[in-house]
Amino acid sequence: MRRVLVTGASRGIGRAVALAFAERGDRVGVHYAAGRADAEETLRRLPGSGHALLAADLADPRAAQDLVEGAVQRLGGIDVLVNNAATAPSDGTRHRVTDVSYADWQRHWHRMVDVNLLGAANVTYCVARHIVERGGTGSIVNIGSRGAFRGEPDFPAYGATKAALHAFGQSMAVALAPHGIAVTSVAPGFIATERQAPKLAGRDGGTLRGQSPFGRVGTPEEVAAAVLYLASPEAAWSSGTVLDLNGASHLRT
């Protein structure tokens, strides 16, 4: 049994990841920022016992530190961290350079940098120090994005922060390997989460499915399966990798 902290676990990919770990007998910390009811539903679905519900706005460095301290206390420690929390693309976060005011441009950039990059960096710092100081080993998996490589013209701050998250993960892979901590990232393409259901059901659904030669989009469970593997001891030699999960919809060279 391992102790796993999953940030942004109230819905979608985070919920699927939390379920995947719990189903294999792990104890899971379900983090959320604002959607308490959704996070409680995630917690309710987890098999086993000893799981914990944890609230924190990761844009606040002190809250990130408190989150990790709370998870350590309630789970009995942390062996695996999944950095999934993010301010994601939506109608409310769209900021194409030609379409928004300078004030809104600044607002979106600051929020995405604070949560998607600095929030993940701060939680990683606190978890890594906890693992190193107790003399254990562990795994950290970052949830990045295909947009880091393909570009996000409507959400440039999102694409930039996910690219930075990938780079941050590789830096941590080198820094933490001597301490027995493996660090990897996944880069999903379009995923059929609850938040994306209206878009998939609408007029853009066919176009989104057509991005992949499989003729469909990915599922949260497929991302969770990859995270479960990368967090396993058997995958330690994969440390530093960024794994594409996009159904061949974007191929890097």
C-alpha cells in the first residue's frame, strides 16, 4: 500500500487517477480547490479506507505547503504525487492575443502560471523534501498537455505553463534520482472528461474526434493507466520521460 496525493482530483482525469490508485489498494489524498461536492463524490467512489479529502488553492504558496503537510498527517506519509491540478482551457479562460484586453491578458497569465506551474513546483518541493527527509523512495507524475508541443493559440498561457511543467519535471528527474525519486510527465491530447462533454456533443465533436486516426478522443481512464504505470517501481528507469497520450493526433520529432 502506497500513500498517493492527487491534486485536482474532483473530476475528470484527477478522479480517474485517484480511482486507479485506490483500486490497487493504495491510500489516496483527494485534493480540490473549489469543487467540494465533486471532490466528495470522488472520495465516495474510492474503494478501500484511509483516503482523505484536502482543500487548497495552489496559487497560494502557503496553501500548497499546508496541503502537503495535511496529506502527510492524514495519509501517514506520501509516496506518490500526481500533479494534475490546473486552470484549464474553457470559454472563461480564453485569451487569444487579438481578442482580449491587456488587463485580461495579464489576469489569465498570472492565474495559469500561479496554479499550473508554480503550484505544481511548490507541491513537488514539499513532497520531495518529505520523501528525502524520511529516507524513502517515491514517484512524481506531472499531467502536462499535447498543447505544450502543438501550440494553444486561444490559450497561450496554458500551452506555455504545460511546456514549462514538462521541463520542470525533467529537471526534477535529474535532481531527485540520487534520492530514489522518479519524476515523469504525460502529455494528453483531447480527453473526454465531464467538462468536455458539451463540446464533444456539439458541432465541433466530429472535428475533435477526427484529430486522431483512431477516430475518437482519449478517456480519463487511459491517462490514469499511464500514470499508474509511470508511478510504479517498475517504471523508475523511465524517469525524465514525457509520454505522449494523444492517439497519434500530434507526432513530435
